[in-house]
Amino acid sequence: MVAVYTSAQSVASTEWIVCLDKRPAERSGEDVDIILARLKGVKAFKKFHRSLLQQICQCGFYEYLEKGITLYRQGDIGTSWYAVLSGSLDVKVSETANHQDAVTICTLGIGTAFGESILDNTPRHATIVSRENSELLRIEQREFKTLWEKYRQCMAGLLAPPYGVMESGASNDRMPDKENLSTDPLNFMSKNLNKVPSEKILRAGKVLRNAILARAPHMIRDRKYHLKTYRQCCVGTELVDWQLQQSSCVHSRAHAVGMWQALLEEGVLNHVDQELNFQDKYLFYRFLDDEEEDAELPSEDEKREAEEELQETLLFLSQIGPDAHMRMILRKVPGQRTPEDLEIIYDEILHVKALTHLSNTVKRELAGVLIFESHAKAGTVLFNQGEEGTSWYIIQKGSVNVVIYGKVSQFSSFSTCCY
């Protein structure tokens, strides 16, 4: 790790860096304001409350990495959390203990936050190497834990996609930073993949919330778990039970899970601890309308409208639920997939025309290693001519640029069959 200044680094020799290099106890109010002005230029921080930003400015440090510097290695116990202010860093993962086997799976751009494993002292999930000269904001473990406990709700959106881009850097035409990879053990899953929900999904969430409050208001209430109170939330199993009772178009519990997952992916429904998969378990979920402490209850007219729209809404969700369920399964680490998950993936592969010539054995092997990846932006460069390849792809839905990929190391055993 390098934290130095060179003559070539004239851009970095600015006043805000001098302020960040001071000990926190020695920073004046003017120093904090200077740092604050710089951080406000990073889109990911703009939504933060001023008091949180000021505390970050008070305890953060400046890190400068020259190109090719290893910030930390997979398996290390972390001591700090980071946010990228300029430049970019590669995320490398090894399936063995040998760091030379590490494969670059994504690149962290400006606005990306990473290193949250310090919250529970788990080993680092990947090796981080600077792709170019880069500037980082660093917060040490003790201070970060204090901020997290105090501003958990506000910071959750920043932490949940630790290796997903929150603000586009200079290379907007490059492939997004593997936003949709699974969280465990690599911790690479996209945050509610689109935090600006579509109009139809937003309306669907409102209809379901208002219908629940009309028909079963006890389902949405404050709940206690391990001495902590969670405001206005529902239980996953109860949501699945309720949905099955409302319409014959909901065919199974797995089908209902997919329908709720479709809402969760767009942030209309959220897990209270920002988990990104909906589960049919005793886990707490909260509708978007209930995120604010002073959330209003629906009027009688709104409840009546929800009752009228409920069946149409459930039909809509029943149609998109299976795709959401498939995405959720494909974001899991392959080793964590259940036999039921593998069967669902296998059934989907059977309908991929390009793979019809493969044997069933090969298709079942594919079901075990495929991972979901999506690119919503037209014109995204997946890879360039001359680059060393790391993945093999199947285009699942070209109209929205959704692809599935498998690592070379996992695919090599049957690559000749698929060529």
C-alpha cells in the first residue's frame, strides 16, 4: 500500500488533501468545510445528511495509490473501509490459496465503496489492486463502526453494493463493475438493482401495501428481535402466505418469492438489514412507503382502490416473478445453490435454443456454474479485442442486454462440447 505524494501528482496537491492529512483532533471547522466541498462532488455522498458528511470529513484519511499497488489481499483481516474518489481499482478473486491464480472479476470506479467486512471482522473477500493512479477516502474500523451504528439506514445504500459502481467514472463506455455478483462469500451482489423503480413496480408495491393494510393490517407493525425494534415491517413467510391466499395465479411458494423479489430488486420492498434476496423465512421486510418514520396510512379511498387493483397487480407480478426468481438464484454462489435451484436453472437452459445440441449432462454442469450479469446501458463494452478473457457468455435477453457468464476455470471441463 502506498500513501505518498509525487511531483507528478500535481492534481492531488490540493488543500483538501492537506486537511485530510491532519490528525482528526487537529482539524478545524474550516478544514472540515474544505473536505466537505470535495466529497460533495462525489455523487454517492450527495444523499448523505450534512451531519454524517461532516463526521466523515472529521475522521476520514486520504490514500493515494500508484498504478499496480495492492491495497490488501484476499484473506487478510481488514482494518479500514474505503471509497474511491478518483482512478479505479481491480477486484481479484482466487479460488485457491495462491494469489497468482487470482482472476480480475470487476473494476471499482469513482464513487464505489468497499471494505465493509470490518463490521464483523471477516476476512477480505478479494484482493484489491490499483488499475491506475487512484485517490481513496479511508475510514478506520473503530470510527466506521461508530458511524454505521448511528447512520445505518442512511449508509446502507452505500454499503450494500460494495463492488458496484455508484457513480460512473471516466470510462462510462466500459462494462459496469460486475454489479450483479453474489454476496457470499465474495460479497458481490448488486444493490437493489435499480433504486429508481419503474412506475408499474412502484404502483404494484403501493397496491399490495394498501391491500394488506385493508385486509390484514396486523401484518405491518413494529417488531422486536434480539432487543431491537424494527419499525413498520412484515415477515417474509407471512407475505408469502398472504399472497397465496389472494389469487389462484400464484402457483407456489417459490412463485410468490419471485413476485416479492421483483419488488425488492427495484427497492419498493426492502429487507431491514439490506439483504438483497427475498426469503420465505422469519425475516423482516419493509415497504418503501414505510421507510419514513412519519409514513402516512392509506385513506379509505386508497384502500378501496387497492382492493380494486389487487388482482390485476398480482397477475402482473406473477408474470415477472419467475424471471426475478431466476435472477436471484443465479446471483447465488454456485456452491450455495440447492437441488431445487439447480433444477430451475436446468429447466431454463432447456429453453435456450443455442444450447439444444448439448447433452443433458453438460446442461446440468452448466446449471451449477452459471452466474447472472446484467447491463442496462446500451453501448456498454463487455470486453475489448486483445484483452485476456476470463468468462464465457450466453445472451439470455438481448433486448435488455442481460447475459449469463461462467468463469473459465469452471467452464473448461466441457468447453470443447460447447464450441
